[in-house]
Amino acid sequence: MSRTPTTTPNALSFHSNNMRCIKLLSFLLIVAVALVLVFAVLLPKGPTIIVLHNSDLKETVYTLEDKSLSLTTYDTELNQDILRLRSSSELPLKEQVGIISRILNKMPKERQFRTFFVGRLIDAFGADRTLSERLSSAAAQSPLWDKEKGRPRTGHENTGVKEIANQATIYPELKEMFAQHGYEIQVSSVEKVLIDPKTKLPYDCLTWFSLSRP
């Protein structure tokens, strides 16, 4: 006759302990995932941004605590659609553009802009001279620029530099970032172009970008 297998008390206890351990580990895993998600949402991503309102100047400055990068908006009817960038940052261009995106997220959603003014191109992003270098490189390869004479083949240098900058899209990081905020961007105006006397290529200018909704 065959015997029916029996389960000893020790086996039952071992199985029960295993189940408790599995349940505890599953619970701890769920708690860990939840904490990661909470911290990802609540913790600030990158340097702290502070907002400074100046009622006398009728402007609001969104700036990093160390004042190395800021965006200024204006409360006057004449300048209310202008964004003004100021940077003395040592960070790479891509990281600075990421901070600008974070600042835009802090602004009122109903606020609309038409102009992004960066000042002189060579130091628009502090120590990062990428846009200036791209402008020179684009001019060197452009049929619009006379490399022997150090000027556009036709027209004024302001117009020529603007066209070269847009044709070469020397600002892809800005284009991608502003697209995420619903804007199309391009160089709209250039003034006071500087040309390197050795290379005879443009490397700097006062630069305005236009912002528009697609």
C-alpha cells in the first residue's frame, strides 16, 4: 500500500517564513519606488531660481541665486513682449539653455513673447562662445560672405550676418528648447557686427531673435 505524503511542522514553518520574507521584500520594493518618484517630483532639478520684482523699473528678473544667468521680463506696454537674457555663466551652452527652459516654466502661462534679446553674441552665454564660433564657421562656408574682402558680397553686413546665421541655424539648442514651449525662433535683427581682421570673418554682433507661435 502507498502512503500519503505528510508535511512536517518544520516544513510548514519554513514555507510560511519564506512567504513572509517575499511579502516584506515586495513591500520594501514598492516603498522604494514610491520614494524615488516623490523625490523626482519634489526635489529641484538644478540650481535654484529666484524671482525678483522691481516695481520702480517695472520689470521682473528670474535669476539663479548666484546671478550668473537671468531672464528679465518687462511690465511696460512698449517692452512687455521682450525677453532679455543676461549670462556670465561658466556652464556649457546646452546646460544654460536647460536653465532658460526651467525659467520659462516658472513664468505665467498666459505671458507671450515676441522678442528674445541676448545682447552681444560672443558673450550671450557667458564663457561659452559656441554661437560666436558657429557664426564665423558659417560665414566661412557661405556664398553670401566674401572671405577675401571681409564683408557680404551684397548689401549691408548686418543683413548679411543675419541671413548667414539663419541659413546655417547656428542656434539649434535654442530652436529645440523654444519649440518645447510652443515658439518658433530665428534671428530677426543684427547690429554692430564685429569682423576679425585676421580671418576676415564675423564673430560678434548685437543679436535679437523673433519668437512666434507656429
